[in-house]
Amino acid sequence: AVLKGQDVGNAGSTGGEGLGFEVFDNTSAAFGATDDDGQPIQSTRSKREKSTPQALTHRLGEMEGTLWTRLAEYHVRAGDFELARSVYEEALDGITRVRDFSLVFDAYVKFEEGVIEALMELMEEDEEEEEEGNGEGAKDSDEKGLEADNEDLDILLGDNAHNTVSNDEDAADSSADVELAISRAEHLTSRRPLLLNRVLLRQNPHNIGEWIRRSQLYLGLGEADMAASALEESLKAVDARKCVNGSPSTLVLTLVDTLEHKQKNVAEARNVLERICSKDEYDFADSEDLAQCHAAWVELELRQENWDMALNLARRATSGKKVSKAARGLSRSLRLWNLLFDLEESLGTVQTTKDAYDRALELKVATPSHVLNYASFLKDKKYFEESFAAYERGLGLFPFPHAGGILLWKNYLTEFLERYAGSKTPRARELFDRCLAECPPEESPEFYLLYGDYEETHGLTKRALRVYERMCASVPPSEKYAAYRLYIAKAIQYLGVTSARPIYESAISALEDGPASRICLEYAKMETGLRESDRARTVLVYGAQLADPRRDPDYWKAWHEFEVSHGNEETFREMLRVKRSVAAAFSTVNYNAAEMGGGVPKVDTLTEESALEMIAEREGVEVDSRKKPLIGGFVSGKKRTAGAADLGEVERRAARLRQVTGGDGGGAAESSASAAAVGGDGGDDEIDIDDIDGNEDEEEEQTPPPPTTNAKSVRGVSEKAIPTAVFGGITASGDGET
């Protein structure tokens, strides 16, 4: 099979118009071969001649670019340069693959460079001949050399090589030929982006991005007319349902922009938009693309200050009276409705604006922002009740839990309270109750606060507290702690401190462990401020079961400080006992290391020695600072001696002291007896409360002998009351005896 050119002579003169090729089999035709049906090969070849160029190109496949270059090289070797250029141009206009384009274009450029080099060599030889003209012999030799060179250049330049260059006119023609060849090469190079773009468009004519790029390339070359023509061609070639890399509306908008700003032809731009929008010249698949074209038309009229025309176009676009599918969807386009609302508020009347908003609400195309704008517009025009009616219609479209419903309720209540304040309290309460009945718990705190503030300002205190109580029961668990604190603060503000006790109790039962323990601390602090130490201690004991000492050291520090300030040895020991039991209860709970150490400050607590000194100083008891307890607590863990352990002996010593001092020195005797009971004969012995508690039964069985009195008194001894805590479990017996 060979590649045969058609009308070669005519193609050389017309610049390659009509040049084509076909594949045929000369061997089969020469031998009269037949096909499988017995028909001559000629009939099959006639069918091939009827094949389209696209089908032929498809059959050639990847050989297309190579065959084009070989055909052009054939004409170059034959000296038909113009015909070779026509082949290259037709190849660039017909190939559909970028690889083939690269092969053909590179060969085309190489061909033009070769022509330039050949012409430059001829010019150099002509200049050398003019400089060397010194005799006939030399001229003859030069002529012979020139003839030899011309024979070689005939292969490249064909008939052009036989032109005479002996005179000045021929030299000027050679220079013009060189300049022409250079211009051709430069023009070819500058056309490469457009040629490549055309190849890509032949691959996919529905590539909108390439059409836009083509128009930009023409604009870069300063050819606005060609850019507009390319975009007009794109509207005919692109199918809206097959388009890629952009939307069809981009082509229309780019064309309008080119006509309006580059060519300054507003009438033609308006004509294009009218053909697209009114006459449905282009079949859009998506109504949003058509909406963009309508919006562009309205904006064009606004730039030309045709206000009435722009407003009429916007109204007509949203009327929904079109036939096509894309046109019917214009009535639900937010782009056009936003444009219409802006134009109505700026150029229309109050009634036309209200009609536009009402129609949007009826069609259910309005958004929460449209409702807010409508209500704000009516408010500015002093239509307050109609503004509230707009809010009601918006809430019907966007109920809870829609985000728009939350926004509408906030603005509705705010505007209503701003307008009527306390003049329409029942209506305001009805609005608040309706809002809170529908509002999800996550969004309710803000409305409860607004409701409570309204009742405090314009309503009753009891109603306000009831609102805060409802808030505590309705808000999500993460907000309950803050809600109860607010409720407590308001109750204390209006009803007094004692009124907060039932609120504290309900908060402790409703909150989780962490917040409940903090509420217990606040409750205990309040009771402490009321001098109710026993109630505060009871609250702390109850809250202790909610506070793990490992994770909530602040709670135990506060209780520690409370016992130091308001307790005694027994209550302090009870606090330590509760702490140990709570720690044991929480010992089976595992925590992460980050939870244990992260963010938990180190608490510096008072030691038992310091606490004992503070209590002793407060009660006026002297404590020997040199003696230090051996185990935790106020007293030493050292066991008492046998002499000090006998309570009867202690009583006997106290009786002897009373006999010595007489009746008037009871206080001193009691103090001495207490000292003897504490110290005994051995000054190093200390009271062990555990032993005292454990031997209470034995103490009850032991009955001390009746004391004897002595009239003899001791003078110079001061008297002082002995604190009950010093004796621990020992109870008073007799007439003032301990």
C-alpha cells in the first residue's frame, strides 16, 4: 500500500486546498483479485473511497503523523516547497493526537530552518563572488564552482536555484527571500499554541476550558474579532450534556465580556444575551447556567444605567413562565431571587418588594437570610406587625432543630422585646414558652437566660426563679452546673441565703460526681458563713464520697482547712477516717496517667503537728513542741505504761489533790489531776486514744474509791479550765469531778 496525493498540480497553486490521500492496493487490482463473495477488488476499493476522513484517520492510528511527514519530505526532495508547506498545513489542521502534532510541527520547523540556511548560503556565495571579481580566469573558475553548487542546491530549492544573481537586483531578491523565510518561521512558531489548542479541541470539542484558552490566545495576539468568533463557534460545538472542564455559561459570559469591553460593542453583547436567554438558542442542561446568563444580562443593563429594563428582566426571569426544562428551574434560582430582592428594595416600591418576598415564601425558595432581610425591611418602613408576621412565616419554613430556626427565634424575640418591652407581657411569655417547648436542649440555655432576664426586668421574681428552675432541669448535663450556680445566685439575691439550701440539695442529687462535689464545697462554705459548722461538716461528709483523693485534692484540702478552723481533735480524726475509707473505695478505680497528673496542682496541706498547735493555741492549751507523734493523728501511737493505764489510779491522784487544796481550789486540783492523768509518773507517757476507746468497757466496770477531803489548802496555785478534748473518752463523773 502507498500514499497517493490527489490534484498535486492544483494544490501547489492553491496553497494545499483539496489535498488528500487514500489507501489502495495496486497489486490486487493488477491481478484482478476477488474478495470472499466473488466481487472484484475494485468494488471494495470504491467503498473505501467513500470512507470519511475520520474513519481513515482511525485506521491509520499512530502512523498518521509519520505518514504526513514522509509525504512532505517526498515533496521537499522533489523540490515542491509550496506543496510541502501545504502538506504540513493540512496535517496540522487534520491530526488529532498531540504526539502526531509534535512530529509534524517539529518536521515543519526543521524544514523552514533548512530553507533559511540554504538561502543564507546562497547570499554568502553571492557576496564572495562580488568581492573576488578580479579577472576572467577567476570568474570562469567561480562560474564552474557556482554551477556545481547550483546542481546541489537544485535538490533543495528546485527551480529557484536557476535564478541569476550576478547583478544588484538579483541580490536584493535573495535578501527578500531570506527575510520572507525568516518571517514564515517566526509566524509558524507563534502559531504553535493555537495549533496545539486546535488539536486538543479536535480530540474533544466539548472541552470548555480549551475554548476559553483559545479566546485568550487570540486576545493575547490582539485579535479580539477572532476571539469572539472562536467563542461563537464554541456555542455551536459544545454540547451542554457532554461538556467538561467548565460550565457552558462561562462561554456566554466570556463572549459578552469580550464584546462589551474589548470590542466596545454593547449592542452585540445585548443581542447575544437575548438570543441565549429569550430565544433559547442554546440548550442548557442545568438551570443555574441559564440563571447566570440572565443575571449577566441584568448586570449589563445596570452598567448601562437602564434601571427599568434591569428590573423588568429580573422580574421576568423569576416568573417561571418558560417552556424549556432549564427555563422552568429559574423560578427556584437563589441567584436570581437575590438579584430581584436587591433591585426591588433599591428601585421598586414597598408593595412590589413585599410581593416579591411573599412570592418567594409561597414557593418555599426563601432562606433564613431572606426572612431576616424581609423583616428588617418592614421594620425600617415601620410595618412592625407585618415584620413579626414575616418571622412567623419563616419559622413555619424553618422549625427547630434547623439552624435557621434558631437564628429566626433569636431575632424574633429580640425585636419583639425591643418594640414592646413590658407592655405586652402575656404575649411575650407565650412566645418564650412556645420557643422553649420546641427548642432542643443544646440550644435552650440562651433562650432561658433571655426569658429570665425579661421576667426580672418586666415580670415577677417568682416567675424568674421558676424559669431558672426549668433551665436547670432542661439544659444538657454539661450545662447543669453553670445553670444551678446561676439559679442559686439569683435565689440568694432575691430570697436570701437560707433559701438556697433546697436548691443546693437538688443540685447535689442531679449533678454528676465532679460538679456535685464542687457544689458541696460551695454549700459548706455558705453554711460556714452562717455559723452552722455542724451542717457544713455534714455536707462535707456527704460530698466526700463523690471526691476521689487522688483526683480531687482541692476538696480534701478545703475540708482539712475547715476542720483546722472550726473543728476539734475528734472531728479531725473523723475526717481522716472518712478520707481513708473513701480512698479505699476508690482504690479499685484505674485512671490514666494523664488524668492523674495532668492539670492537678500540688496541694500543700497542714501537718498533724501544725494542726494540733493551732487547736491548742485557740483553746489555750500548752503543748510540748518537743514531743512528736509517732503515727498519723494528734496523739502519739506509743502505748501507755501500766501505771498510767489504770484509770482508778488517776482518780485517786485527783482525790488526793482535792484533799490538799480544799473546796476553794477545785479548778487547780482539777488541772493538777488532769496533768497527772496525762503525764502520770512518767513524763514521757502520752495518751493513746485507741486504747482509751478500746478500754471503755473496762473503765465502766472499774469504780474508783470515794475521795477524801482535806481541809488543808494550797496557796499560790492558779486555776484554769481544762478542755474536754484533753481527756478524750473519759466522761465527767461526780460533782464536778473528771
